[in-house]
Amino acid sequence: MRSTYLFQRKILVLFSIFILGLSNISAQEKPNREVVYTRPAKVRHYLGGWLYTGYSAMFHNIPQTDVCGGIGAGIGGGYQLRANKFMFNTGIEFAFINSVTKIDNLTGETVVNAINSNRADGTPINTVMVRYGYRKYNDSQRAGIINVPIMAGMRLGGKYNYYFLAGTKVGLPVFGFNSSKGKVNMEVYDKIETSTPVLIANYDNRTIKGNTNTSNLDNINVMASAEFGLELNQWLDKTEKVKKKAKNRREKGSKMGRRQQFVRETPRMRAALFVDYGLTNINKNENSGGQLSSVPTHFSLANMGKEVTFENHNLLTTNSAFDNGKVKRVNPFIVGIKGSVFFDVTKPKRRSYPPAPVLPPAPRVISGKLIDVETKKEVKEAQLIITDTLNKALYIKNLKGQGTFDTKLRREGHYKVFVMAPNYYKHKQQVYNVGDTLMVYLKPVKKGETFVLKNIYFNTDDTTLTAESNKELDKQALFLKENRNINIIIVGHTDSQGSDVYNMKLSEERALSVKKALIDRGISPERLKSEGRGKTQPIASNETEEGRAENRRIEIEIQ
């Protein structure tokens, strides 16, 4: 029995070793796997929000009124889908509609009770007749509407990434308020029985302001909506161009059969023009029975400043707002500008690939290009100097025939870049941790441009340049020597202190002093003109010392 037991144990141990060996071989034969997120098929999902403001109104056809409108605004958030060029947008938003209506020919004559009012002989006045006419009267309607936009459109592409959306907004007003204000002229007559009324008071240009009351605006709101705008990332996001190049490389790699890694887009910032117009009537006010929006109710000589009390009615509750008992339509409207931000929340597909081979890191050195900031073309003739932060020159290059350059400087670092090019202003900038390509944008010198010479000083009421002006004069002389095809006009200006003749002469002589200083520095007189314009062209207020100091200046006009 014992030998049988030992034999069984040996068999069990051998079988265990065999199983462990197989599992080890299987583990060795199974290659390592790398998990990679891949981009879905050009379908993106976004969550974001938007703000807008502009002109708003509530249009109606109530007679003897003019809708002037007001300032409206809104805020919202929601979801956007983008598939290739197709776009779909929905969410929820709150819109504030503000509308002022000007009421014309608001006049009337009515008899009202008199309170605490006596005649000169001490007898009480019981009733008076009030004739009134409003010089102007405004009825204000304000509504808050919760909308659900359902919009579809497309990206139009092009240089500026335009897009267009159109659709409807379905919602419900959540509040409505009404207020009114006007200026009125009034005549008050003593309504004496069996005799002609006697004028006892005359009031001109009195302000009548009604209380703020609720306005019944709660029908379902359906609005036609359209939006046209463009993406701002190419200007606001400094990494957009770098990421666009990387995207092109990934798409090229995908076409060649290589795998691509999922990259979430940066927030999409957009600006747009929009218009919303209500298609349904949101007015549910009931007729109050009033004929006019504002009528006197009583008179009191004891109430100084407000002798005549008026009762103001919501325009939408007066008889003129109804046709045969049926309320007239009120349609909300808003047009303006809109800004939005959407964040990419696309869920990537998950796949596994064999691990990518380990390649030696590519050298990370600075290469760059000089670009005309207006034409976007290469500047092919320039002197380029790159220094460290202590102004020690690390790279010097005279570019001729091409606007690109390659250095051996590492991208990870802090540098200063100086560029001097014919017919361009000197350029200086600091860069650090440079990306793929260092783009240096140069501003061209253009005929007709005008700029103020800084740090040019004269003594008070004098034309002699002070020593503090030498540095700026040297700088301008060097600029003219480097750009020999440029002529300039030196223009002197003064503040308003003193007579016109004196200021004109002072500005001419100061401009002439600058001209002589540039000639002394080697600039040909034929390239220089000078003139004075006195106090005729101020750039700031002459009412303050700071403004007068800005007006006392020397300007350069490029010819």
C-alpha cells in the first residue's frame, strides 16, 4: 500500500511540473501587446456652452405704436455632433428679451375726483377736469424664455473655418414683466357746475412712471433660428497650427496603413452672428378694459410735485391690443453676436497592437522661417542673430535667397531672436521650448505710415534738443541708413497753450531741429523734409497736463 501511495505522489509531482512547463512556454511564446486608442471614423462629440447678446424686440401690430426694441442676452449649454462637414446642435438655453414700445398720440380729457383741494375762498373742490398729452410714452416688456435649440448645418471650410447652422428653438416663457414711463403736459380745470371750467393748474414735462407688474407671456414659443460664424482657434490657440500639421501626418500615416493614436481636440472656440424670430404668439394677457395705457385717477393740491395721479396699464391689456376680443400676436425677436466653446468628449475605440519598435530620439534642434506678417511670404534677405538671455551671440546668419534657417541650438532653452531686413522694421522677441518650426513674423515698412518718435525732448518754449534725445536720434539715423530707399517727413506738433502763430512757428523749428540732428548723423538732406502743424492735430485732450504732454510730439511720416 505504501509503495502504491509513493508512486501516485511521484506521478502527481511530474504532472504538475509538466503543466507548469507548458504554461511557461505559452507565456514565453505570447508576445507583449500594446493598447492604443484609435480615432473613430471622423465623428466627434462635444459638450459646451454659449453666450450671446444683441438687439431684441417683441413685435406686434398694435395701432399708434412703434416698436423700438432693446438689449437682449442669453446663455446656454448643450451637445454638438460633427460628422465630416455635417453639424448638429441641441441643448437648453435661457433668453432674456427686452423690448420698448413707443406709444404715439397718447392724449385725453377726463374728470377725476379732487382730494384735499380748496378754492381761494376756502370752498372745497370735489371734481376737476384734466386735459393731458404725453410728449413721449414708452411701454417696456421684458420676458425670460427657456428654449431647447434643434439646429443642423455644416462646416464650410476655407481659410477661416466658417460654419452655418439653421433650425428651430422650442421653449416656454418663464416670466414676463411690464413697466412704463413718460413725460406729460397737463392742464387742470375746476369743474364748477353751471359755469365754464376755470384753469387752476398747468404742469409741463412732468415725469410719470408706472410700477413694474407681471405680464402674462407664457404660450409655447417656437422660433426660427440661424447662425453663421467661424472658429477662432487659429488665432487664440497657439498650438493649433502645430496640431494641424501633426493631424496631417497622422492622416497620411493612416492612408499608408500605419496605425494612428487618438488625439482629443482642443476646445473649439467660435464667434458667430445669429438671428432668432418667434413664429408663435406668446401673449396671453387679458383685456383690462382700459382704452389708454395711462389715465389720470385723482387730483390733490396737497400732494406737491404729484398733484395729478396717473394709473398706467400694460399696453398688452388695453383695448387696442385686442381684435374682437381676441388678443393680438406678440412675436419675440433677437439678433446679435454669439460666442461659444465646445469641448471634445469623443470616446475613442480601443484596440491592441504589437509594441512599436524603440527608435532613437530625433535630434531636437531649432529650425525656422522668416515670414512677412501681411503677405505671409518668406522674407529672403535678412540678418538673423540668436542670443542667450545674457545677449551672448549663439547663432548669426545672413540670409540671401531664402527665408529658412537651421541651427544646432536645442529647442529646450530660452533665447532672444533679433532680425534686421531691408524695408522691414527691426524685430526682437524671446522664445523658449521651441516647437517644430520657429516662425518669425516681420512687419514691413510701408509708405504713408506715421509713428511718434519716443524720448525726444526739448526745453520748455525752446527748439534745442536735450541730451536725452541722442539715443532715439541715433536709432532713427541707423534705421534710415539701413533702408536707403525710404524718405521721411518730420512733423512737429504742440499743445494748445499760446497763440496759433506762436505754436505753428515753435512746431516748425522743433521739426527742423530734428532734421538737422539727422543730417549731422550722416542722413542725406534730400531724404528729409520737415514741417510744423502747431496745435491743429491733437491726439489727446488739452484740458489736462497729461493730454498736453502727449500733444507735444514729433511724428515721422514714411514717404
